[in-house]
Amino acid sequence: MRVISGKYREKKIDLIKGVTIRPTMGKVREALFNILAHSSLMSKAFEEIHFLDLFTGTGSISIEALSRGCRSITAVDIDTRCIRANLERLAISDITVLDRNIINLDSSLIQYDVVFMDPPYMKEAVKYRPATIVEKSFDNLHKHHWLASGSIVILEKDRKDNSEMNHQGFEVLDRRRYGTSELLIFRYKEMA
């Protein structure tokens, strides 16, 4: 797996042995950043975007965001061994990595413009059902002030997962399918 574009283009992103991760496919990563760069969803340039990568895994999305020039990137996962190994190997120190269970997020000092969420697809590999993880993640992003008003939240999920994806304060803008994955794009509308 390699970085697609920008400063770190063609740099290799590795998996590490003993960590079960389903990395975001290259075509999905490319589509994600094309959506952000070329659609009317974002009114900001990459250089102005505070980017949050939840369930970061390998860190491929975070590294791609840095490579394309995002202002700040925070990567969150319950197991950060893989992203930390990739950042060390690539000598990257510009990504903040948080060892956290997304279900238990604390308050944030930064309000993010773009959030990418790629929770586990495999029900047997996680403590909570994927839909429960997603619901709690949306709730925590709002409750703990991780989002700027108008933020874009992009959820990657198994396209066979028919869970209800209506979250209070989040408007579904678009759905895109790529192989076995589906991207759902939401806009956050801050609630009073």
C-alpha cells in the first residue's frame, strides 16, 4: 500500500504482524480525497483543514491528509502500533496520535473540519456491533465538541451493512460505493 499523492507520494505504508487491520483500499482513499478537493462540500483548501482520522489503523488516511497539506491531523485508535511504526519509518512527526477507545472520547481543544471514520467491519473482532460503534462515535463527536459547525464527516462501512445511518445533528449528503465499501458523507449541523 502506498501514498497516492502529495509530499509523500509513492511512500510505502506497512501493516505489522500481529495486528488485525482492514486498511482502506487505494481506490477508496483516492475517491475520498478527490471528493474533498473537487466537490462543493468543502469551502476550505487542504492547507486550512483540521483533519481527524478515527479508527486510524495503519494511518494511511492520516498520512495521505498530511501528504496533501492539511493544516493539522489527529489520528485516533485503540491500538496505535501500526500507525506509530509507519510514522517512525517515514520520519513523520506532524501527526498527533491518540491511543483512545473512540467510544470514550474526551473533550477536544480543536474543532475538526473533516472527520474520516473507518470502524471495524467484523462483528466478531470487536466488543460492540459496528452500528453501535458508529452511533457512539457520532454522539461523542458532538457531545465533546470535536466538530466545527458545517464539518464534513465521512464514514467508510461495509456496503452490505444496512444499519440505519440517521444521526441527530448530521445530514446525509451523499453515498458512494467502491467494491465492498461504501462512503457515507455527512454534514454536521451544530445543535442548540
